[in-house]
Amino acid sequence: MKRYKVAVITTHIAPAIGYGGPAVSIASLITAWGQQPNKILLCSSDASERSSLKPSDIIVGQNTEIHLYHSYWFKRWGFGFGAITTLISACWHAQTVYINGIATWPTTLAAIFCCALRCRFVIAARGGLMPEHLAFIRRYQRHKWWFYRLLTLPTLRCATIIHCTSLLEAKAIQPVLGKNSVTLIIPNGVNVKAIPPQDISTDKQTVLCYVGRIAREKGINRFIQLWLKYRNSPDRFFIAGSGAQNDPYYQEFQKIAAHSQGAIIYYGYLATTKLQQLILASHFLVLPSGLDGGGIRENFGNAVAEALSLSRPVIVTKGLAWDHLESIGAGLVFEPHEESIQTVIQHIQQMNEADRRKMAIAARQYAETHLDIQTLASTLWSIIIGKQN
């Protein structure tokens, strides 16, 4: 008899530092699943940009057993030989394996082991099959493209279900994996019920906020350059997130922030509570993904879901997972060019107190009805263990 109802395999897990949304979203999902009476196994590397994680660092449900293997050398890919025995055991003893991400050491091994052992497995692609991302790999990372062709794509085609976080991601996956692949669209959730509705500041100055890695695919450099050009003098831009010190894009960001004369306030990496406080101190959260880097885009954007749950409307690039927010009054969408960004910046500068509060209420209502983690996790759980109606 199988020991675990579901084994979750991920490269990184929050509170690991420096690995973005997949580590955070899987931690939230497992915490919600931990309310289930069934036994869950979590397998992850212990990698973090600071000290390695210990099982006691990870706060999940009491029904979740945690197995961490040591990662070294290539921590971003979760490399460590301890993964081999850990993952074989996990695949063998679980009724269903849920793999969070693709093309890393543990996620690739897990997919191969599931195929070899004929396990039922679900893969969350986490943006790894977005067309711009694949085009970049084909052109500039030929060795990685061969890795995709030989290992990643064949094992993905064997998955029982491909979990997508948005229609945008699902549409991108079908041409790559073919029509026979079964995709499931369920967004990343937020524990909305644990956050009371928040009022919004009525200050005359407009405060924007960005939360996320400082990297080319996020598009933040181009946006803040245009914001500096068109902002009113009292306006401020709060930015939180880490970046690679040797990355030219991050170095460019630091120069822009340093020459902003205090208009851009950079906080570096912040823990969850302080991130929420930063979002609450702003009027809008910005996700400008797609402005830089040849149009490489987010498949979802966890920071947007977080902001909506905190009653903060968002400003996002058109063509992401959030185009519909403008029609319900919970955000503003801009085209990826200067004129459209200028129009959005000037629009928010002209908004009065009533306009801001109306958008804040709409943001919160959307989060309550579409992004509640308990509801989404329960739906995903029922489907991946084979109880789909």
C-alpha cells in the first residue's frame, strides 16, 4: 500500500531566498493541502541564497512529511546527489506525484522516475514553456535546448496533467506538447481570509510598488525610466526584491535608482510581513513584465495576487494573465510602449480619493472570489488524485 496520497517534488521551497514565485506558491499550496487528513510528502533541495534550509524552517500542515536533500554547486538548479534516492523513494511510495517546475535537477529526475515506475504524475510548468522563453533558449542556449528536447519535453508528454496557472500559459503549452496533453488551469492562490480588507492612502502623492526579482524578464528597468520621466515630483516608487550582483541588468537598475534623487526607494529582499507592509504603503503595484528582454513574460505574477488580496489595484503590461482586471476596475493595463505607459502614469496622477478607493474595493473583491488558496487548493487536490467530476 502506498504511504502517501501525494508526493510534492520541488526545486526550492519558501522560506528559501532568491528563487522567486515557484518556491513561494508551492509553500502556500502545500500549507493548504496540509489541512487534508491524508499523508503528504514534500521533497525539495535545501538551497537558499543564505544558509541552507532545515525541515524546521518550513511551516506546512501537520500531515506533511518533509524530506530535504543537500544542494551544492548549482543551487539554482537544486543540484545534489542526495536527490536520487530521495526522489526514487517518493515516486515509489506515493499514489500521485506533483512536480513543481521543469528542467531543473530534481524536477527532471522526478519526471524520469515517474515514467520508469509508471507513476501517476502531474507537472506544474511554472512558465518554463512560455514561447518567448523557449525562443531565447533555442537561440542562445543550445545546450539547454537539447536538454529540453531529450528529457524535458518527452517526460512532460507523459504527465497525466499539466497544471497551468493561467489561460496564457495553457495556450503556450499546447503547440509545444501537442493536443493530447491534458492541461488544467488553476491560478496560484493567496490566504485571503487571513487578511482583512485594507483602506488605501488618500495622500496627494502617488506611490507605486514593485515586488519581485530584479531581472530582465520582469521589465522593471524600462518602466522606472519612463516613470521618472513623467512622474510628479512628490511621487515615490518602492521596490523590493533581490538581484544577481554580476548581472548587468541588476547593475543598471542600481544606477537608475541611485540617480533618482530619492524618488526610487530600494529595499532589497524583504520577508513576507514586510513585503505586505510595503504593498499597503503604496497605491498601486506594478508588474511590467515583457518591457525588456525581447518580450519574455511572466506566466502569472504572484505579487499581483498578493496585492489584490491586500486591496491594492495593479498596473500590468497587456498580454499577461491580468488583462481582464481593467474591465472590472481592479487595475490598469498598458501596451508595451512609451506612449501607453505615459498615459497610465498621467491617469493615476489625476485620480481622486473616491477613484482610488473604488479600485481598492474591486481589487479585494476579485481576490476573495477568484484567488482564495483554500478553494483553489481543494479543487486542485480533488483533480490530481483522480476525483474529477
